[in-house]
Amino acid sequence: MSSPKDITIYDIAKELHISAATVSRGLNDHPAIKKQTREKIHETARRMGYQQNIFASNLRKQKTNTIGVIIPHLNSYFTSTVIAGIEKVANQSGYNLIISQSLESVRKERSNVDTMFNSRVDGLLVSLASDTEGFDHFEFILQKKIPLIFFDRVVEAPNCSSITINNFQAGYSATQHLLDQRCRRIVHVAGNLRSSVYDGRHSGYKQALQDFGLDYDSALVLFPDLRDPDPGRTAHDILAMDTLPDGLFCVSDTQAAAIMSELRRAGVKVPQQIAVVGFNNDLLSRVVEPALTTVYYPGQEMGEVAARTLIRKLNQEEEHQPNNIVIEHRLIERESSLRN
């Protein structure tokens, strides 16, 4: 069975007894075409099933009005808020998004970069996979003068802007809060330190201990797989310690909530015996019992700033110079850590 014939502007022109050039201008809402005629052209095009070849049109303009976004994974509250921020600004400026996830794999990330390039994206927004160390797979993007901006998980790269929070200060603030609650044996549930995000938070944790005159104990720093579907396993490692900690700083609310639940199930009182601080201010942090103290990570704002910065570069409103933007975070104190 043969496929139905594609409707062209010539078919519409024949139907309306006007020229194909008039149809083309009308479909593009050219002001030289009367409003009533434009409306009739659009109505006829819809009725006849005309599909405009935007890809071919964009190729002629050397622009696709498409922004590529590469993220580690989609299944997190923080990521969804970042995407919402990017999409809001992009749509307001007439851009569409192509979104792909690396699944925390630099190998998949390399493939994603190739796909974005072959899709002719005008610009690229990237949050790196946890095992990404080099920059080589992005170099050809810059050679082709495609604007590239990193957000959240970033790397220092020539002519690339980055959007982050001060992860060192965030880690310091979370640890300092626990120290202010009289915690002196604080476990840090960390992420892969090859990632600038988790390395910064870990460094802030270490510095806060030092400033309070406490020794850093590597036995109190745990490195679970943050993709583990059962993050509560980390709680068993904590419960197996010879001396229980009195404080806990986790790099994600998911880990913190799961561990807190297991601790309470084992008869450990939160925050009286172990005070707990998470990170991200996920919806989960507000519904667990007790409510979770956390670091607010402004995902939507980060997405909006990243998209706005990229679009300014695409519109040549600012030079292609590195621009490192730091967005403010804040500690939100709730019942899981308040002992004083």
C-alpha cells in the first residue's frame, strides 16, 4: 500500500487560486499578506494536512532554533526543575530543546555529544556524568563555534561559561550547622570526588571540621553508589560502626531520607542521637518524618540562567568569553537536625 502524497504549497495555491509565493509568505505570516488571506492560507493548510518542512527551512538559514541539553539522569527532582527553567526561557525565545541523558557514563556522554552535533543544535547545555574527567570530546564543538555552557557539574574549559552554586560553601554550611547542634562525630555520605560538585561539598565538610578543631576521619566518609535503588544500605554501614556518629551530612535528600528511615527503624532517635542534613530541598525533604534539614539548590533558577546566557551568546548579545556564574544557595533548617 503506497503512502499518501505529501501536501505542498503548490497544492494549497491550487486550492485557493493564488500563487505559491503568496502561500509561502502567508504561512510565514509575512506582513505584506493581508490578515484575512493569511488566516485562509493557514486554515486550508491545516485542513489539507500540510506539514511545513522546518528542518529544510532552518538549513537554508544555517540555524535550527534548537538547543541541546545533556544531563546525567532525568529521574531526579533537581534535574526536572533545571529542565523546567531551561525550557521556560528557551520557548520564550523561540527555541526548542533536544534532551538526552548520559546515565552517569562518560561513554554515553560522548555518544550524546555526537548526536547533538549531528542534529545541528545551535548551542549546547551540559551537566557532566560523574565519571567524566577530560574535555576532549567537547573540543570539536568549540572548533565549530557552537556555544557550550556547563551547569551544575562543570569542568574548567577554554571559552566555556559555567553555572554553579558554591559547593564548598554549601558543604561547609551544612557541616557547620551540625557542629552548632553539638555534633562532634559527623558522617559524610559523599559522591564521586572526581565530580566538582561532590569534591566541593566534601572539601567544605573537611574545612568546617578543621575550623572547629576536629580531626578529619576518612572512616566517617562513605561513598555509596548514588544510583543504587536501595540507598538505605548505607544506613547499615553506619549502624555497624563501633561508635555511632551523632551527625550525618548527605549529598542528596534521597540518601538522607532513606538512611534516616532505617536509623529510626533500628531504634535510633533523629535528631536526638543522630542529627541529619540532606541536600537539594527535594519534595521528599518536606514530607519525611521528621522533616529534613537540607541545602536549597535553586534548580529552576540555574536552568533559566543557563538558557538565558546561552541565548545571549547565540544572539551575539555578548562575546564568547568565559563567564562563571555562581547562584546563591541556602540552608533550610527543619526538625531532622535541630537539637538545641
